[in-house]
Amino acid sequence: MNMNNELWSEIVREGKINQSDEEINVFDKNDINTILGTMDYFCTSQTYMRQTFFDLTVAKFRFFDFLAMGIMGRNGDDRKTNNTTLKVLVYSFRKSGYNEKKMIDDLRYTDYDLDMSWRDIEIDLKEV
């Protein structure tokens, strides 16, 4: 099993444990702004930001599903540029015990220019 499959399996497994099948994502407007603000800070492409907005507000994907899709290749038009953002989001989600609300607080209060632990996450860019 390659690293993307392992990371995908972890995110989906732990996400399902921490959220019932009946729940859709729990984000309000401020939460979405926090996610998009983080993405913007890390120079995410506009295509990926628009897709994220759609996925989390219109389609109402659960966050772990959204991350899993990104890990396996659906992270916009420029995987190399968008990979930094994806790593930060995956790291924050893990750090927050796979809990969306805790992750939002983490994104708001953690300076990921100082805490660079997210760099240890490996996502294969060649695999789409």
C-alpha cells in the first residue's frame, strides 16, 4: 500500500469514528472563512479555493471526505502548489483528534509558520 492510500484510509477511518453517518459537515460561515483564509495564506490556487467552497457549503461534504478526496488527487489545478495547504489541513485535523470544530480552533490559533510539523506529512503528487 502506498503512502496516499495509507493516509486516505486513516483520515476516512478516524473521520467516520468521530462523526456519525447521518451528520453532514458542521461548519458555519466563520468556519468556512477560517478554512479559506488558511488556504489563501498558503497561496492555494483560486480553483482549489472555489472547489473547497463548493464542496463544504453546497455539496456539504464531511471534512474527512473532503480531505480524502484531496489526498487522492482532487486538490485543484496545481497539486504542487496546493500540497502545502493540504498538508496543513491534514495535520490540523489529525492534531485535533479528527474533530472538525477543534480543527477550526487549531487553524485560528496555531501559527503554522512557527509550528512546521505539518511538513512531515507525505502526499505523493504523482498519484492522481
